Amino acid sequence: MTPEPLRTAVLISGRGSNMAALVKASDARGCPYRVDLVLANDPDAPGLAFARERGIATWARSHKGMKRAEFDALLDAELRKAGIELIALAGYMRLLSPEFIARWEGRILNIHPSLLPLYKGLDTHQRAIDAGDSKAGCSVHVVTVELDDGPVIDRAEVPILPGDTAADLAARVLAEEHGLYARALAGFARTLQG
Ligand code: GRF
């Protein structure tokens, strides 16, 4: 018997194109995850509209003025209420508290726009260009308390072309992110299904 798809939440802060790609990929027959909830730490995050149009439950609240652990406790409560089993960070531009990560250990993935372990943190594309690299890319990894540091599940590469701006490179990498994240999340969900 095919196991039930894992109940999955996606955390966003902005555009949400990776979240949309994960949702669209989950339409495929036999997909081992299902996006049941989209959460944002910004009520104006543009990606929320896509989730709502698709009939996916959303929760959005600004973290401003709240302690990290306090805000993450709200997130945790929403995730538990929805019976979430797996979390995908998709352009979620806020560090999660160690308490939150410990509660969801081994169940949070992130996509990062560099070939990890290179260029953790921000400005990844400009840093790759400035270093004279010939290739860049994106990585999906398990989230641990250190930023962009957990075990890498999969990566995709793109070339850096002469004259590339950071925006050119970001667009080329983003096109790869969408497919990579959907594949990696599905593969990871299968391992959790056992
Ligand atoms: C992506 O490049 C992702 O790798 C990075 O932030 C960007 C988010 O884009 N962490 P989107 O919100 O998924 O469109």
C-alpha cells in the first residue's frame, strides 16, 4: 500500500517561488509529501497569495518586537496544530531558535543559493563572482543550529558566464532551485516514510 504523503509546512519570507515549485511538484501522482500549511514571518509576503489561491492554509505574522524563541513558539504551535511532519524553509530569512530546531530535529530542510559548503549566509552570487569561480549553484540541506551548515542532501550546478551580474547569476541559479528542491524534498520524505 502506498503510504500517506507527509504533512509538510513551508516557511517563507517573500516571493515564495520555491514554495510554489514545491506545491506544483506535489500534484504528481505518488508524491511522498503534501504542502498543508504555508507560514510567513511577514504578512505582506507576496508568496502567500499563491498558497491561498491553491486553497492551502496560511499563517502569517510579523516577528518584529518579539524575541526569537517567543516567535518560534508560535510557529511551533501552528505546526503541531496542523499535524505537520516535515518543514521546508524556502527563502525564510530568519534564523530559527535552537529550541525550535531541537524540537524538529532531522525534519527541517533548507535551500541555499550556493554550492555548500561555499558561501554560507548572504550575497552568495556576488561572492562567487568576486572569487572568480567558474560555477555556482544551489544546495538543499538538513537544518542544524549552525547557519547553512547541516548535511547536504543534493546540489545543482550552473556555469558562471563572463560578464554575469549577481542578478544574472541569481536568475540562473533560481531556475535550478525549483527542480532541485522538489526532488530533494520528495527523496527526503521517502526516507522518513521508511
Ligand atoms: C532563493 O534563492 C533561496 O535559495 C534563498 O532565497 C531565495 C528565495 O526565493 N534562500 P523564493 O522566495 O523562493 O522565490
